[in-house]
Amino acid sequence: MTAAPSLPTRREHDLLGDRDVPADAYWGVHSLRATENFPITGTPISVYPRLIDALAAVKEAAARANEELGLLPAQKADAIATACQEIRTGKLHDQFVVDVIQGGAGTSTNMNANEVIANRALELLGHAKGEYRHLHPNEDVNLSQSTNDVYPTAVRVATILAMRDLLRAAAVLQDAFAAKSIEFRDVLKMGRTQLQDAVPMTLGQEFSTYAVMLEEDRGRLSEAVELIHEINLGATAIGTGLNAPAGYAETARRHLAKITGLPLVTSANLVEATQDCGAFVQLSGVLKRLAVKLSKTCNDLRLLSSGPRAGLGEINLPAVQAGSSIMPGKVNPVIPEVVNQVAFEVIGNDITVTMAAEAGQLQLNAFEPVILHALSRSITSLRQACLTLAERCVVGITANTEQLRAAVESSIGLATALNPHIGYTAATAIAQEALRTGRGVAELTLEQGLLPAERIAELLTPERLAGPARH
């Protein structure tokens, strides 16, 4: 058997020595070592395209700032900028190969970006990949920068852009619940506290609460994202700006804001900003809040649709797939169930972000890679959960109107509505008698002569029972 021919390589050098890199790879020796050192998740950073686009935006802004300040020749700056623009259109994302979880505070991610951009820029200048004497990953692409300001800035830009997608998805779900609250505004039902009959309400009121909860959380998410707009680009290693020229921080920020269209601001204290992850903790906490409330909502949907014969059976969720491999006709609430599981993941991710932020030491937090990973997973999963819940479940929910009304008419909770008119003691006795005999509250009240039929009918109308806020 003949050996398979070896693929062409090029030789690259770093402080540890020489290594052969595939000749057609845009990444280089630093990325190669990172792939060997961090075989952790098997998930490359390219799985987060927002991060790759953000890295390219930061590198383009840095190149333009260095050009403006006289540190980088226009020809090199143009080549770097063009390479970055190509990346932001989706090109070369497969060349970002390092694992999302890595030691070194994101250095491997930064060097992966430096190498890909440098090698593409070399091609644009008419040179071969790896001919770094013409344009270097560190000397040119990383000029006036450190991983410690590039990586956090890119993470923030990526997070802002991803959050916009989540906010739009949450609005879709909010609108779906709001539409159902209008559709069900006249459907009377029993409200429950502690899973026991409480007082009547409308199904529309019940669904309106889900819309309001989402509206509140969208507001809190928007507030949390505002904190992420503060960046430390120009801080270099620890916030002192060492090796960056005077005016670089503001110049780079201005270019980055223009490239991304985001109202970014430079932190007032770059030393503090380089080590502090408080804004990520804040955002993660609000993501957890949204997850908790979404999960509670899905618990309600599963409970209200339970049955269909032996449960509450008040609403019907759309059937989207067969529910059992053994029980014919069974349909499960699989969409709320998957959203529940997303919530569990987000809550766990919040613990990860908390511990990673707490673990920072002195002038740097080395654990922002796992913060990025956790936040990105939470944002992406929540976005998909909101859209899936809206489109595959909420819009198709129907009400079992007659069953809901029958439950109201037979419930001892009606005694609460009569309480102000016949007194608590009499209402309690009526409720106990109704529970013991199975007869209706209205029937017993009339039989005992406590109120005339016309007054009972008036007091038990849906308009009065559900209150003035039922719409």
C-alpha cells in the first residue's frame, strides 16, 4: 500500500520554534498551537459569527486609527481593512479554528484573527501566505493593541449585535401573547392560587400577563445592553495604553463606531475597564430573569393544556408531532418543554458568568472566553426559544370555552364574588355546602333566599366577575 501524499505546507516561526502549517490555511503557527493546546469543546470560535465580525471590525478600526496617526502606511492599512470587510461579509469564517474555551484570556482568538487578516491582506498585496516580512500579524495587524483590549471590545460589540436579535424575537413572542389576550378577552375562567380555585377572570387576562412580563424584560434587557457599549479599546495590556500613540483610544473608538454603527464610548478609566466584568454579570442576570419568567409561562401552558380528558384541558396547544412511540393518539407539549430546557441552560450559564467574573485577579480577568461562550449560548438559545414558542405554539392556541365556563359555574370560587353582598359567614357556608353536595353556588344562594335571582345573575356576569381591567 502506498502512503497518501502529504499536503503542501509552509513553515512559520514563533517564540517556541518552527512549525509546519498547511499551505492553504489563512491561520498560522499561533492558531495551530492553540488548536493543539485547547481540544476542549470541539467548537471553534467560528460558531459565533457575530464575534468573528466584531473582531474584524476592531482590527479594521485599529488599522485606520494607526494610519491616521502615522504609524501604518496607507497601502497596508487598505489591505488590512479590505480583508476585514471581506470577513464581515462572511468570507473566511471557517479559518477561525481555535476552540471557544481557551486559556490565555483570549490571546488565541486574537492571534487567530491577526493571522487570518494578515494572510488575506498579503494576498491582496500580491504576496503568498506566510510572507510576513511584507505584512505581519503582530507588527501590523495587532499594532497599538493587546488581546486585553481587543478581545473584550470584540465580545462587547458581538454581544450588542446578538442582543438586538434577541430583543426582536422577544417582541415577536410578546405580540403573539398580546394577540391571544385580545382573542380570549371574553372567555371566562377560574383563576387559581396555589393550584386551588380562587376567583373568576378571563383567559384574555391570563394571556395578557405573559405579554406584559415580556415587555418588562425587554426593557430591562435594553438597559443592561447600554452598559455593554462602554469599551476599553486603546487600553493595551492593563489599561495604561502602553505602546499605543497619544490619541489612539479615541481615534480607534471613532472608527469602530463608524464601522459598526454603534454608539460606543471609551471607558473613563481604562485600568478599571480592563479588569471589570460587571456589565457581563448584569446582562447575564437579566437573561436569567427572562429565562425564569419564560419557563414559568411554559409551566402554565403545559398545566392549562394538560389532559386532554384527565387534566385541566382549558386550552389546546397546537399538535406539532406524535407524542409517544407506544401510546396511540398521545400529543405532548413539546414546544413549552423545549423552552423550559433552554431556561435551565440559561440559568446554568448565569452561574458560569458569575464565577468567571469573580475569578479575575488584579489587572485582568483571564476568563472572558467562557463568559463569551456562556452569554452567546444564552442569547442565541433564548432568541430561538422565543421565536419557536411564538410560531410553533402560541399563535395556534385555542380555548375550550364551554369547559372553562362550566368550571366557573361549578366552582366554589363564585362565593367570593357574593361575599360583599351576603356576608363572609353566609358565603363560607354556601361554599362548604356546594363543595359537599356538588351543587352550584348560585343555585344554593337562591334556594336559601339570600339574594333574588336577578341580583345573583347581575353579580355573576363576566363583566363584573373579571373586573374592569379584563380588556
